[in-house]
Amino acid sequence: MKRSLLLFVCLAAITACDADPISPDETSDSGLLATFDVNGEQFRVWVTNRRTIGQLFSILDGLSAGIPNGAIRRGPGFENHNAPWNWHLDADDIRMAEVTTAVCDGRPSQVEAQLDDYLAVGRYCPWNARLVSFFDRR
């Protein structure tokens, strides 16, 4: 029941955050590389948004939780950070959300297999994602 109710959550409402980017250029080498596990599959995100970087530190400290939610793009991203996947999340757009719509949920392999569908939705937000590690390059 809860999962079906989340389907109707307005995507605009869950992604609205105050952006505070380090750099508007996704190729900036100043940011944080975070690794998430989704049901035994991993994907990595390059994060340049200061608010999201702060949220990731809070998650590792056990102070908060969240679902990575970001605009999905073709290609493995900056320095191929999300290889072997042929997609990545926009470095400045990614946010940690409390709830998201089901249409952007899934495992990394599902995104790979249905990339055009996820690109049409515009976002990836895996509900079962768990932050495993991150590397700070600021």
C-alpha cells in the first residue's frame, strides 16, 4: 500500500532543493564520488552539490537516510566514474530524498536494460539504495 501511495507523490516537490553547486561544470574534479548498493548491484555518482555532499556525510554518520535522486544522463560520466554502466546521474542535480515516485526506482541493471525509458522519465531514484562509501576530492 505504501509503495503505491508513493507513486502519486509529485516529483517536482521531492526534488526541489536549494542548489549550492561547487561548479556548474560536471567535469569539475572538485567533488565527491559516492558508491551506492542496490540489492547487490553498485553504481557511483559524482556529486558537486554542497547540500548533497553534506547529506552524504550525515548518512555515513548515521544522522540521516535518503534515496539518491538525480537527473539521468547517457554515458558513464566524469572520468567514467559509473562504468561499467552506460549512464550516470547529473553531478549537480543529485539530491537525497525522503520519498520518490516509483517510476524512477530500479536496480542499476534495469536502468542499463531500459535506458531509453529512464531517460524519458528523466530521473533515477532507487528506493533500496544504501550508501557504501565515498571519496572526497574537494
